Amino acid sequence: RRQLECSRLQGKYWWNLNSANDVDALRQTLVSDKFGFNREDVKVLKTYAETTHANIVNTFKSFLIEQTSPGDIVYFHFSGHGTQVADDQTPDNPKVADEFDGVDESLVPSDYVARKDGSNNIRDDELEQLLASLTGRHVTVTVDSCYSGTITRGGLRLVRGMKLERPPLNNPRGAEDGPSGIFAESAVLPASLVVISAARNNQLASETYDRVAKKDMGAFTYSLRQTLSDSGPETTYRDLFERISNEVTREIGDQNPQLEGSRDNVLFSGTVLQPKPYINLKVERKKVMLQAGSLQGMSRGSRFSIYAIGEDSRNG
């Protein structure tokens, strides 16, 4: 999302993201033989005119809602800046005072007003309303942006968000956010929905360098693209997420992707594959520990199979 004519006023790093590389890479993955999406069924918005608030919302309605039916597969990805805006009374805020922390998370379109004014941003409430119209579809949402933080770290690493300029007023009657902060835990959303976001709602989402393609892109999208390419016919969103989370956290260190929704669905499918019971391993000071005990049925002499992160234990 670039608005070059405003770069002098907004700061040289603000629009200098590489989100176009993200969506190009994902489009190539989706239309590959592995997933078989038709090229005409994948729409990419990259230019200033294509990525305004109105065009993003109108395209969502005309392309994803009006041209799909219950049972269809729908995928929405956003790469760009995200930020928090005050959950106050404005003409563009569809749900006022519904946030416990007093702020709406939002996606930043190309025609945003200013860093101090998020009135033209796409709020989480508006995105919730759009997704609610996809009832009966199998919906995947991935978001490579952050919802708080600064523009750069050390003046070198590009991150995809900015902090709220003024402190919000907490609303004790509001709804708590889910792990990503995009939707409240009480949000009304399609039953078959998976949301994977690049970071927690109090973290930055950073960029990385694709050494093969020799391009900068979002660290989350880079891992998402690679993991999708390596997936199998029974890979679930849980499997996908565990590998993405491990790779992003190892690469960036202070960025933890988040998963919400139908995590045991097979990728781009309504098919549910329940995982075998499992226990996470923790490695600390060269010791490997099982994070469980007698309450989970462990006893002296118990035996366990060990799987790499993201590996499907159903095949063991």
C-alpha cells in the first residue's frame, strides 16, 4: 500500500512496505497445481486506486460475497499497515463502545486520512460485518499487519503498524478481544472460519528477505507461502499454524502469529480431521520436558512418540 505523493509528509518509512510482493507470491501459490484455484477466481489489489477503503470493501462484497454460495471456499488476505483507532462516535464506526480496551483494530487503506486520524480505516467491526455475510462458506482470513507499535525499529526494520496517538478510554462493558485482537470473542462469524494473523495485538509484524526470489516481504507471508507449498492433502490449519508460528518466532523473536477458528479443518476445505491427543515439549537448559503429568495419564514407564512442529501425528 503506497501513497508516494504523501511520503514526504507522513515519513519516509510509512508507505515503504513490500506488501505487493506478498500478494503476488500468494497468488502464484494459489493458482499452482497443488491448490488449483482458477486465475480468474483470484483478485489482487495493489495500486493506490485499488486499495482505497471503498474499493477494498466494494470488491469484498462484489467478488467474495455476491459471487459465492454456501459450501464455497473463500480466502481473504491483507498485507499492509494495521493500527488501533479510538472506538468513539464517528460516522464510519459501525459499532460504538463495544471494545473493552477502548480501541478498534483496523486495516489501513491507501486513502487513509492521517496517522492521527483513523476515521477512514477499515475497522474490525466493519470486517466482522463483511465476514458475517459469508455464512455457509468455508472462509480463511490471513492478515500480515500489526495493530500497535512504531513504524520502524532502530530505523532499519520495517514493521507494519503504528500506535494510537492518544490514550483510549476503557469501556468495562465492552467485549474482550480474541488472541489476534481482530475480532471480539463474542463476534458473530461464519461457523467454518479460520483467522491467522501475523502477531498478537500488542506486537509488531515485521518484514524479512526472501533470499531465493531476492525480494523483501512480510515475515509471516513468507512463512505462509512456504508452508502452503509444502502442505499435503491432509494438512490442517493447526498443522499449518504450528510450523508458521515456529518459523516466524525463530526468525523474528518477538512476533507470535495467532490462530482462531476451525483449526482442525483441512486447508481450504470444510473437512474436519481431529488430531490425536498430544503434549507439547519444552526445551530448557538442555533438558527436554513434557508439559503434563499424572492428570494427563502420565506415569513411570509411559512411552511417547515425538513429532516435529507441524508434522501430522495422525500418520504415526
